[in-house]
Amino acid sequence: MKDEELRAQINELIRDEIQEGINEYIDTQEESEKTGLGFVQNKDEKLKVNIPNKEVDKLIKQYKRIKKKQKSNLYQAKLLDQHGKPL
């Protein structure tokens, strides 16, 4: 895969995880408002998330390293003992 495709997939996964966290947070806020427990918060707050490109680059590098190992002959050859059982 190309770096651009990998970066797009990683960004999509990160957005999905962040959205899931936001949904859970909103659900807990709605529950606390119904029960009257919790603190009053400013409704006008906006959530900002910054994801460093260095971290995405690290993920891409790890992915490529794993894929390179999987393509190697040693990874594809399975080691067996004299009875045919994996080591």
C-alpha cells in the first residue's frame, strides 16, 4: 500500500475512535442531567483534537515492518520437529 492510503486508513480509524469516545461522553452527560447529578458545564465548549503526524508516521513504519517480515521466507517457512509438530 502507498503511504497516502495508509495515512488515510489510520486517520479514519482515529476519527472513528474519537467519535466513539465523544458519543460515550455525551451519553454519560445526558444521563447525569436526567438524574441531576454532576457539574454544570458550559454548553458552548468545542472539542479540539490534534493528532501529531509523527505518531501517524510511526504507525505506518510499524505496519511496513510487519508486512516486510510476513513476506520474508523465514516467516513463510514453518518450523516443524521430527514428528511434524510445530516448534
